[in-house]
Amino acid sequence: MEIFDVTVIGGGPSGLFALFYAGMRGAKAKVIDVLPELGGQLYALYPEKYIYDMPGFPAIVAQDLVKGCVDQAFQWPHAKCLEERVTDIARDEDGAFTVVTDKDRHRTRAIVLTTGIGAFSPRKLAAPSAERFEGSGLHYYARAFDEFAGLRVTIVGGGDSAVDYALALEPRAASVAVVHRSAFRAHASTVDRLRASRVQIHQPDFEVEEVHGDARVSAVTIVNKVQEGRPDIVDDMRSGRIQLIFNTTEGAQAIADSFSLRRTALTHNIPYYTTVAGARAAVQAIGALRRGSLEVAPLQSYF
Ligand SMILES: Cc1cc2nc3c(=O)[nH]c(=O)nc-3n(C[C@H](O)[C@H](O)[C@H](O)COP(=O)(O)OP(=O)(O)OC[C@H]3O[C@@H](n4cnc5c(N)ncnc54)[C@H](O)[C@@H]3O)c2cc1C
């Protein structure tokens, strides 16, 4: 079996740069990736998105950066094994390695691991109705931006991906809204651009509660904070949509807002917890009730 000097596992930008350096050093190199194309997350998840933090480029589209990285890496005739998942690495008696994939075995003197985040798996939207719309209006990545032309788009999240996607889709979509439950984690300058854009921002303390539609997504319900527009969370409590509240307030505004929540909780008989310890105890009690194992015990039995 042919033996390579270097085998790079993972053909994202880091792996491609490792291949370039292998070539510069005169090494015979190979790259293995489970995906059908080189480029890692850039090509698989956001090929049309601009990247703003690449040295030497004020802005560059991800797939163009991948093309540059591939051209740079393949100035030498490196071997390329795509659609192969590495499952094991074994040390051989001669000191070299055997890289085992789901399709083949590869001998190599050195290995560079550039597997990034590994297999890509998005964090799913918690709203219970979300799952049935996956692929029918609910997307975890925006690969082709023109798919969203003329649509009303809601982006859930506040990291770099969410803010970048919002800015990229804003000129194409009929409208773009960003819904996020806490502070933005994206770069400060892109958040500034977002705030200056036409994107509607629902942040912080907003969450998608429900996804609606028949065959495709047609709307989402977000819970509004008190005084951020109607219906707000107090309306949801009054109508019975919210039946349990955990509210750990921080800051004068949150404490002021909580007056109407507490009053509504009291008048509508809704359990209301204000500490994490209280919330934890309530969750444990609900779990115990569901298991049917709740029993009454005298206080003395605990001491
Ligand atoms: C939506 C989005 C937007 C982003 N925007 C930016 C941005 O604007 N600027 C920025 O700097 N960063 C951005 N990032 C982050 C950036 O994409 C990553 O930091 C970058 O891709 C990491 O490169 P990498 O080569 O280390 O790993 P990856 O790109 O994750 O590549 C790793 C490769 O290893 C392969 N692999 C993993 N395990 C195996 C295995 N067992 N066998 C075979 N192959 C395997 C994978 O298939 C993948 O191709 C963004 C990320 C996302 C999701």
C-alpha cells in the first residue's frame, strides 16, 4: 500500500492550508473528508455568505475563499479522498499510521487533524411545532440566498451566523426579523450594521414560541416582553397560553416589568418562581408527579 508523508483529515480551510504547507515542504500529502466537496463549513453551510474577518480581504464570499484555498493547496498533485469518514487511526509496527475510513485504509507517516467541529449538527429550535416544518420553510443553514428572495424571513439567534445571515438576506427578502433571547454575541461592528439596517430586531428576551403553517411555515409566534407590543406575555398568561413562570429578574426595568407578571400570576392562579433553586424544585416536583411517585412525608422524616 502506498505510504504518504502527511495525511490531512478534514478538508476545511485549516486542512487546505495544511496541505499547502505540506506542498511547500516537498511532502507527499493526501486529504480525507467525509463531505463530497472540499471547503468544510464554508462550502457546506454558507457558500454565498460574505466573510469579513479574513486578512487581506475587506469582504470575500465563502465559496470564493474556498476556491482560493483549494487552488493554493493543489499547486502540488496531492491526493484527495472525499466522501470517506475516518473511523479509526492505528499505529503500525514501522512507526507509521494506518488511517481507517468507512471505505478504505490509508498509510501515512504523519497525520494532521483539522476536523473542525466534526460532523455538522445544528442546535434545533425548541418550539414543539418546529420539527414538522424542517425543509418546508424552516432551515438551519442558508446555502443559496436566492431561495429567500421575496419571502418574510425570521432568523432566530444572536451570534455571528445569525447577524451575518440577516444582513445578507435583507436586500433580497421581503422583510427580515431577528429574534434573540439574550445579548448579541456577533462582532460589535456587524451588530451596529444590523441596527442601522431595515431588519426588525426583537432582542433581548424574545423567543419563538410556536411555528405556524399548513404545508410550509407561514408565521411564527414570538413572546413579547411587557410594553414591547401586544399581545405580550401578560396577554398570554391571561389567555391561558402560559401556565408556569420562572422569572429571575435583574436590573430595575426587569423588576418593574415583573410587577404586572406577578399580579397576573396571582389573579390567574399561575405558579410563579423567582429563583433558580425554586425553579429546579418545581421541575423536580413536576417530574415526580409525572412518574406518579409523589408522596406526603412528615417533616421529621427528613431529619
Ligand atoms: C453559518 C456560519 C457562518 C460563519 N461565518 C464565519 C465568518 O464570517 N468568519 C469566520 O472567521 N468564521 C466563520 N464561521 C466559522 C468558520 O466556518 C470555522 O471557524 C471554520 O470553518 C473552521 O475551519 P476548519 O477547517 O478548522 O474546520 P471545518 O470548516 O469545520 O472543516 C472540518 C472538516 O473536517 C471534516 N471532518 C470532520 N470529521 C471527519 C471525519 N471523521 N472524517 C472525515 N472528515 C471529517 C468535515 O467534514 C469538514 O469538512 C462561520 C460558521 C458558520 C456555521
